[in-house]
Amino acid sequence: MTDNAFADISPETKVDRLAATELAMAHGHHRVIDALNLSLPNGKVTAIVGPNGCGKSTLLNGLARIHRPRAGAVLLDGRDILTRPSREVARKLALLPQETSAPEGMTVLDLIRFGRQPHQDWLRQWSPEDQAAVQQALEAADMAELADRALDTLSGGQRQRAWIAMSIAQQTPLLLLDEPTSALDLGHQVEVFELIRNLAGAGKTIAMVVHDLVSACRYADYLVAMKEGEIVAEGRPAEVVTPELLRSLYHITCELMEDPITGAPLLVNIQRAPESR
Amino acid sequence: MRSPMLFNRSASCTPPPGYWQCLLPGKGEGLGRNLLFNRRATLVNLALMFGLALCGITSLSLGTVNLEIQQVLQALMGNGDPVSRFVIGELRLPRLLAATLTGAGFALAGCLMQTLARNRLATPGIIGIDNAATAFAVASVVGTGISVAPPMMALAGAATATALAFGLSGASGTRGYRFIITGLGIGAIAGAMTQFMLSRVAIDDANAAYPWTVGSLNARDPLATQILAGGCLLAWPLCLMLARGLTTLQLPDAVAIGLGRRPGRIRAGCLVVSVLLTGLAVAVAGPVGMVALIAPEFARALNRAGYVPLLASALIGAIVMVLADLAGRVMLSPLEVPVGIVTALAGSPYLLWILLKRPSGHLQ
């Protein structure tokens, strides 16, 4: 057993580390996802997109073992994620859910230290690794200056960066984020997306649910488009995003252009599609 | 393969700000075992222990017979004149111990339940656990044919109320207002049952059961106090085990799961400890309201944000109970006001203040 997360991040791993096989998820009696197969490409940023209620957050919650699947399994390094001790999983997989709230007055540093919990135990409450990981997270998320500030005194973007810093401190090779930029203005969105790109650059495998398709194309290496609980398309954004897909996902017509600077697809002249199909 | 950069740092390691680090001798790769102590919490707890000792001595010296501090201390040592030895040893000290234990028990139960439900109104008193414990205990006192000792009956009542509140609040479990509303209903039913039983029995039996209904330390049963002491001893290691996971319950469940915690299990553990303490404390003093609500509130205010102050809550609960009992004894002396009435009088304005205040603080 190794506590050293850096060993895990090495890109040599050939097998995709997180995958869903024949996954079925449900809310009560309502089946949201049925027999879904997905494999997250290692070291890449995967964006999961789709219309409201298509099951993208449900999928992410399934991948992160927040909810148990009705059938099928999520495989972490080839083994069913639910058969492994939760603490062990937490050393490999970090999650930033959509709802993030912390007790009033809690500081950035207090929050980030929570990220070390899976690495600590009763008789080892603080280690040099913990110290180094917290410091690294503070620097990676550019939060060192704000470490002692209370979370509720920060701007939305700073607060979101603090939460991401917590998952960085967890030092996991895998990171799942559920709408990391919802409720952030454009500047803060870019701030968060660039941080996510940096983490992928450092070798992390990342999956995020993103509401905004343009941002997904811009910042993701791999796009997963979902509709009614099924994956309708997946691949590189430039290959996947077509006017037909957009029409089927969002009932819009538009024209696609290539971003002259990044090469990502750009949507122009977006209109509601006529009802007759 | 370990990264050399990290490995070299193992020699020196400074604790996070606001903590003391206690290194323990340990084995394995140069990484010593250690414990972290929250500085603020340590100082607060020491101060509260001192405060509790002061309140205790004050409580021992005041009453229908006022004793000097020196007489109290001598009597505690087993010296001094026979009168003060009797007053202290036979009358006031057992009562002080009962007050301390019940106060600590109620407050600890309150702090656990507030944290697990993420709601500052979620205390055993409001959820109806107190009332149900009382109803069951009264049932055994007034002799409805059930001849089990009151502590066990109170515990059974507490467990029944919790199970009902939990079961009836559906999928949301202990989260959200549904649990509290359900608990309120159960508490009301239990209160009505108590009144009904008291109205049906002979006046002597009703008098015997009366202290149960208001919360009093006057008619306590020494056995019940001993059982409560046992319960507290049992609860403490459980709390220590739960404490680290408990802090993650302040964050959303998905975050806690992501950190490798199992919120459901932590909640279940806390609920069991909370029910145990409430049931056993009710068996000693009856349903003393407000202690479970107020003590954790003060404890949180004294501590840093994000810290779940279990020990501080227990100590403040004990202080509140000792002071309330003292006030009840001397306020209208020689008449005695039951401790439950004092805490209700002093605590209700506080409850109103919580309700009217902007919903803030450490918990929603």
C-alpha cells in the first residue's frame, strides 16, 4: 500500500482507471440511466454535456459512488468501486459536488485540510505529506494569500477554487466535478476552467459535468453527450459536435465555426429548431 | 516509489496554525505518530473545567444552611464538623453529581443531534425524545403493570421516539425539517400520554410521578444516577471514535462520501449515543428542557468555526444544570423551584432569539 499519490498519477497506466459497465441508476422508481458504458480516458479532461434532466449529474454521482447503481458497476482500476473500502477509494478519486456549503466562519485552510482526511487516521493526524499536500494545493489553486480567510468572505470564484483546492489536497489521480462553474460569472468561470486544465496537465484524469457546451468544447479533451440517460455521442469535441447532435440534444439549429485561436467548435446563429422534425 | 522531495521533509513538520502537535513514539518510515490538539478548544475546555469546579463548590456551599468554602473543602476531604459532612456528603454532593451528569448528558446528546441533523433546532427535547422517555418512565412509576426500572423504561421511550421520528420522516432520514416536525408531533403525543396517565391514577401516585413531568433533581434515584454515569463512561469513547467523522457531517453528504466517510453510519452512531444519554438523563432528572439546545450553542460560539465541540458542550451543559439547580434551590428558599422550570425560564428567551435571528451560525 502506498500513501504517495504521485506514484498513482504516472501516465504509464494503460488501462482506463475509471469506467462504468452496464450502469443503471434510478431515483426511486424512475430509471434515469440504463445500461450505460463509459470509460474515462486517462490524463484527459472529459466533459459530460446534455440537456437538463438527461442524467449527467446522476452519472457523475454514480461514478463517485454517492448513489448505488441499480445494476451494472463502476470499475476503479478494474475493480467494483463499491467492494473497496471507501477511504481507499477516496485516496484515488476526489469529488466536488454541485452543492458545496461549509459552516460559517470556516477558513480556506480548514477546508483544504479536510482533503487530507482519507490519508490520516487517529494516531496520525498530521504528517509531513499532509503539510506538503496542503501547501501544494494552496499554490496550485492560487489560494496561498487567502488561506486564513473565512470562506463566506470570498467571491464565488475564489470559494470554488478553495473547494477545488480541497480536492487537490486529496492527491487523487482522478477528479470528478459537478458543474464546477455554475453560478459563476465569465471571469470566474475562466479562472476555474484554467485551473482544471492545469490539473489535467499535471496528469490528473478529470471528468466534469458542464452546462455550457461552448466551455465544454473549449476546455475538454473528450466530450460525452447524453440524452435521456443514454450517451448519444462521445469523442473529441471537434469531431462530436455537429449541427445534428445539437438539434437532437437541445432542439436548436446553429452553424458551427472553428475557433481561429483554439480550434474548438464555436456555435453561431443559434435558433430554436422548428417543431417538425 | 516515493518522491524524494516528500520523504526528506518527514524530519520537520509544523502543525497547522491553531493546533498543538503531540508526537507519539511510532514505527514506520520515519513518520512518527502524532495527535493534533485544537489550541482554542483545549484552552476553552480547561477554562470550562475550572468554571465547573467553581460552580460545583458554590453549589455545595449554598442552600438552607450556608457553609463557608473552607467547611465545604474540609467536608469533601472527609474532615470537619458532622453537620457539614452530612449536608455535603449525603445531601448536596450526590445532587451535584446528578446535576453534572444530567447536564453533560443532555448537552452532549444535543450537540450530537444538532450536528448529525445539520440543524440547531434538532435537539432531543424538541424531537420529542425527552417527552417519550418521560411518558415511558411515568408509566412505570404510576404502576401500569409494567415493573421495569424507570431508567430502562426511559431508555426504551427515547429509543421508540427516535425510531418513530426516523421511520416516519421517510427517505430524508435525519436531514431536513421533516425529522424535526415529525419529532414535534411525537413529543406532543408523548406529553399528552403522560398527562393522561397522571390524571387517571390516585393522587399519591400522581404526586410521586410529578417531578418526572417538570424536570427536577429533588427526587432522584441513586441507582439511576449510577446508570447514567455508566452511560456517560460508555458514550465518551464512542464520541472520540465518531469525532473525526463528525466534523465532515458539517459539509454536504456528497463531500463527506468523497472524503471516504460514511455519513449514514456516522449519523447512526451519533443517534445511538444521543438516545442513550437522553434516555438515561431523563431517568434521573426528568425532561429538563433547553440544556441540550443552549449548551452546544455556547460551546460553538466559544470555539473556532468548523469544530464540533463535544467536550465543551458537555461541560457547559453541566455548568448550566448546576447553576439552574442552585438557582432553583435558593431563589425562593425554603421553597424549591424544579430545575426544569428554571432552565425553561432562562432558556426560552434564548430559543426565541435563535428563531428570530438571521439563520446563520455554524449550522443552518
